[in-house]
Amino acid sequence: MKADLNVIDYPHLKLGELKIIADLPAGGSRLMQGASGYVATLVNGELTRRFDEDTGARPGRLIRS
């Protein structure tokens, strides 16, 4: 079965600063906050983030109704 997995370094887990980003359709904005302290993130068995850096892998797919 497929699963997503986060490997977290709890002693180094921190939240970043809050930012408002206006990149939604019709000029809408959203509140974003980064985080650090993630050792790895796996999606469908593929490594997508390693030591807080994006690996470029995009194993997911877009589902539309």
C-alpha cells in the first residue's frame, strides 16, 4: 500500500516566520509558514525532501472531480 512518511529531528524542529503571499487567482493571498528540522519526506516511496531541501521529485498526481 502507498504511504507518505516524514522523518523528523525533534530537537531541531522549528517554525519559520509567517508570510502573506498574494499568488492566488483574482489577487487572493494566503498565509504561509515554513519549517525546518525535517530529515526526509517520502511520498509514495520517493524521496521528495532531504534535510529541508526539495529533491525535485513529484510522485503525486493531480485529481480533479
